[in-house]
Amino acid sequence: MRDTPARMLAGLILMGTALPALAAGPSDPDWPCIQRKVERLSIAAMWPDPIPEGTEPLPEDLEEVAAQLALRRVSEEDAQELLSHAKESHPNLGPDDYGQVFRITFDHIDRQRTEIVAGIGRYARNQSTLASELEELRAEMKDLEAAEAPDFDRMDEVEAEIDWRVRIFNDRNRALTYVCESPVLLEQRAFWIAQMLLKAAG
């Protein structure tokens, strides 16, 4: 049985040449991203003053604005418009009120981000399992090729299985590049929302 492009690609994957996104750091073998793993964000790193606990709840419309600000589909321009309308509706908002708005927004973003970080770990473990299965299939193919009486039907089955799993692996690996950017983008979103609210509070 001659080497096919699919089998050669499987070999490249198993040698690591097609796995840049799976180069996990030594601190967490399940973390496949180039970006540094940060489990949770720190609100204190984005909001300079302590946000008072136990204050009066925000009006319902402001809580909704805070939730909207956390949505990734809401652009920076749209976020600024939401904030402008909130200021018009509540002209007496003080710094603590804007801090409360940010706390709600931050909590939404941090929850989203924590779920994504956990999902990336599961994603990487699934990729590792798939890579192990590919390795086993290649080992089986090697044994089949070395047999005195090769089982060509089984060889065809294994070759088709390798081809299918390689395509799945590569599709997932390409998607992982995008997924790895999501925690960073959410962190950046929280930061510029904080800046926007601090400016409004000032």
C-alpha cells in the first residue's frame, strides 16, 4: 500500500509539524493557546476606585444597559450610544453609580470569559484524544503493511478512517486559533468599557 497525501498528513500531525495551536505551556498541559492563560479577570485592574458594596440597586434600565455593554455583538460605537442615552435619562449619576454599572458589565464579561477558558481546555483534551486515535490507526496501518499476507480491505478501511479523522482534526485546529483569541478580546472589551464609563463619570 503506497503512502497517500492523507496518510502523509496524518504523519505530519503526529510528529507535531501541523500542531502549532497545541503547544501547551508547561504550567497547564491542557492549555493549547499561544496567549497566556488567565483564569479570571481582576476588576481592580480596570477600575481605579473601590466600588461600594451594599449600595442601592441600580434602576432596571441601567442594569439592562450594563448587560448590553457586555455583549460582544454591541460595537464600541453602539456602546457609546447606549451610555449617552443612559446619561440623558439619569443626569444625576455619580462615580459610584458608574462603578456599579461597570461591576455588572464586568461580571457578565468575566462569566462569559471563564466559560470560554474552560471550553478551550475541553477542546484541547478532545484534540489530544483524536491525535492519540490517529497514532493508533497509523500503528495499525504499519502492522498491516508489514504482514506477509496484507489485508487490503482492512487497509482501505484504516486509510479512510485516518483521512476522515485528519480532516476533523485540522478543522478543529483552525477553529481553535479563533477561539484562543476570545478571552483576550473579552478582556480588552472590559478594559475599554471601563475607560468609557470612567470618562462619563468624570
